[in-house]
Amino acid sequence: MANWSELPIDLLEYLTSFLSLPDYHRFGAVCQNWWSVAKQKHSRPANQLPWLVLGDDYATQKRTFFNLLENKHYCIDIPELRGQYLCGSFYGWLFTIDIQLNARLLNPFTGKQYDLPPLPAYSEYFKTHAYLREPTEHSTATFAEMQMKLVWKAILDYDPSDRSDFKVVIVYGENRVLAFWRPGDLKWKFIDGYWYIDDVLFSNGKLYTITSMGDSRLNVVDDWSAPKLTQVKVTIPTIFDVMCFSYLVDIRGELLLVQRYREYNVVEQHHTTIDVQVRKIDVDGGVSVACKHIEGYAIFLGNSLPVVVDPSKFPSCRKNTIYFTDISFTLNAPKYGRDDFWIYDMNTCRLSRYYPCNIFIPPVAAPIWFNPNPW
């Protein structure tokens, strides 16, 4: 019988290209020879479903991750993530805010990070935008409350590991306005235009935003020398008597709008998703058309860059489905915590749970989709 520990190095390196991240680490634990191959990182782990990042484990202070493919929790000791609020995930990086309201970009598996400038003061924006309501709760809010309320969502246009000319864009503050930062900038810069933004996305070299307050409104930034949001004239039907939250998704260059309708239970004091609608946006034609499928893909949505995967590579993942995380933007859910986790199946138009609602997730533990990138 062959000695598995003595397999040729090139063959072992080839085998690692088929392994998910957990299996890659298990591979390195087999023996000294296999560990030395894994340590060299010649091949990236195979494509995998995103992980769900949860909060710190109370007993160990380790960060909790949920591996959807394995239906398994991992508690991983990452000191840089202790006590951090997460409001963005992209290319294996996380946008974090600590209890002192310091923001940074962090790759939790390589330790690489960018310290970002202090988050912009509300007063900078409201001096020239008197029509917006300046928040008053900051005088009495705790740092834990402000930690959750300062940034609704953050995205990147490029992977900082590949390009140094990337941009960070944040949906900021109670009125959900836009600000951005580029390496070399000393402070955040506001992007003038519309507010109460639900989602933001880079697509085809442009920055798009969507607003669901009143009429759904699509906006775009296409000139970064003097960035300003301008409205895209496109018709988007909206149900007005139900709370709507909208997402933007790019699938092979086509722009999709996902409308998530939620209901608030006054007695139980939490939100529940009750319906989902998907539309394909024709920016040039000025129309949006209802979609009955998403070309067989699965989409993962939340306060992170949308993750689009081919379910044929993952037996546990269904075609034409959308996975949602809880997006409650409040600390006022002491009884239920976060439990608005759903799969929407476009084939049956039904919602089902993928994460057990009997596991209490405290509100501060913002769940977020994350594609680990240890390279």
C-alpha cells in the first residue's frame, strides 16, 4: 500500500485546489509533509458558499462563524474582531467599527488591515443640508448604540489585495447619506444627492444606489472628479402599505433589484420578511421588468457585497434562491435578538428558514455574509 505522506509535492498542490477552506486546514493537519504543502499556499481553496459571521462567543470571546455548506458553527480566535461591529464584507475583507468608533478594513485570516480616517461628523454634512434632520440622540446615546448606527453598509469597488486605487463607500448615519474614502485621503468625503439609501453597488464601472423611502428611486455616480448622485429615470413599482427594503445585484453585467417586504410585529417587537420581488433593470431603456428566475444562480444578501454562486457546485444549495440575513438596524430587540433569516425560492415563491430561530443572536452581533480569503 502506498504511503500517503510521501505523495509527490506537485500532486499534493494540485489536490489542494479542490478543497474548501475547512478541508484545506484539515489537509494540513494530516502529516508534516502535507502541512508544509498547505503552508506554501500555492493554490487558493476551491469556490465555496459564503459563511455567516455572527457575534463573539460569550464564554471564550472567539468569533462565531456559521458554515452553511457544512451546517456547522466554528468559533475562531481572531483578536482583531473582538467587540467589533461589522457593516461590510467584500473580497474576504470586513469593514469593522470598534467601541471607540474607530473604523478599519480587516482581512481576519491574513491580519492585513487599513486604518481608516475618523468617521465624518454629522455637523460637516448638515451645515450645507439644512433640509435633513440632524440626529439628536447622539448626546445621550451610548457608544454601543452609536457603534451600530453610524454606518449602515460599506462596500469596495476593488480588492485591496489586488489594487491600491480602490474606493470605500459607506451609507452613513440616521439619514443614510453617502460618503467615500480612497487611500491617501485624509478624511471622508460626502457624495451630494439623495438620502435614505437602502443599498449601494458598483456595476459596470458606475456606482448605483437604491432608495425605498416613498417611490423607489435608482441613482448613479459616474464621475468621480466631482461625485454627485443623479437619478436614473426608470419605473420601479412599489407596494406602499408594506415596509420595503431594496437590494441591488449584478449578475453577469445585468442589474437586478431585489425588493424585500417586511412586517413589524408591535407586540413581539421584531421584523419578519413576508414577501420578495425581483426585477431586472434596463437602465438605458428606463424600465424594470419582473423576473421569475435568476438564471439558476443563488444570491446571498445582507449588509455585505452581494454574493452570487452557481448552486450546481454545491448539493445543499438550490437554484433560483435568495438567502437573506437579518438587517434590523436597532438595539431594541432584547427578547428575540436577530431571527429574520430566510431563503426565498423563486421556483415556488415561498420563504423558508436556513438558520434556526431558536438560537438567540444578540442585536449587536450583526450577521453578515463573508467569503473567507486567507491569501
